[in-house]
Amino acid sequence: MALELYLDLFSQPCRSVYIFAKKNNISFDFKKLSLLDGQQYGEDFGKISLIRKVPALRDGDFCLAESIAIMLYLAEKFKTPDFWYPADLQQRARVNEYLSWQHTAIRMHGSKIFWLRLMIPKVMGVEIPEDKMNAALDDLNSSLKLVEEKFLQDRPFIAGDQISLADLVAIVEIMQPLQGGRYEGKNKTKTKNAWTLLASWTGF
């Protein structure tokens, strides 16, 4: 049975997994799910992922959820180039540090902006009060500032001179608010330059 990836490319974590697999020439069957249509609650998908979230992976009888776990599994199984998840102890620690931090910071704050700015007004027809939007933007800016000052510093990428899983996860979360022009951090140019390069490399 071919490796299967269950994805909705509307989801940032799904895009991370998709880009990682494509850039490493990993062959897989793309199983498209629509979160907006509630397909994750279908009976068949429930057999793949009891937590009913995408991305999800099936490799024979083995099923796996969560984007970070899936990319690490693919990196090990297909022996992807070392720069993705470096063998060097300290470089790997930098990657792990970012991947551990981002769930409750840039991911949470970026997703909140997406819902407040687009999903709630467009889908539900509810306007978001300006003070609530401004508070959410402040949270996002604080996270982006940490990306620059803590995780990037003076390096081209999070773990050093080469792209890693940390950068790939970062770009799918950061691209949308940056392109929307709503980030006003003092180092805005540095962050834009770093991930403009990465966006060009990934083809996004």
C-alpha cells in the first residue's frame, strides 16, 4: 500500500507536510479532505485518525497524526538531507526549541488573526470590534518579534545557515499576516527578507 497523506491545504500544518514531502520527492497518495465541509468527521477518516485532525498519515497499517510527528517520521523513513533535522546536537536543539514554542505562540496568534479577519466576517457575517482585532494584532506582533529577536537573531535561518523543519513550519504561519501588511515590528524588513527567500525556494 502506498503512503497516504490526508490533507486540506487550507490548513497551515497540512501545507508544511505537503511542501516537505514534495521537496524531498517522497511519493504519496494525496487524500484531500475539506475541513469546512466537515469531512474529518466522516466514518472512514475516523479509522485513520481518532482525533479527527489533519494532517494525517497512513503507511500500511501504521497511522499517525500531528504535522511535526509526521514530518519527523518522513525524515527518518526516507533519510532526507540532514539540514532538515540536523544530527548536530545544538542545531537540532534549535529546531526542537522552535517547534516546541510555536504551537502556543505564532500558530495560535496567526490563526486567530485569520479567523477574526476573514472567517468570522465572511462566513458568519459578524464584524469584529476594532479593539478585539487590535489586541489580536498586538499578540501576533509580539510573537513575530520573538521570531526575529530570539529565533532568527543574526542568522539567515533558525538553526543556522540552512533551512530546517523549523523554518518550513514558520513560513506557513508567517506568510499570511506579513503579506497582509499588518505587522509593524521594528525588524519587519529582516523577517520579510528571510522568508521571502524561503518562499521563493519552496515555490509558495
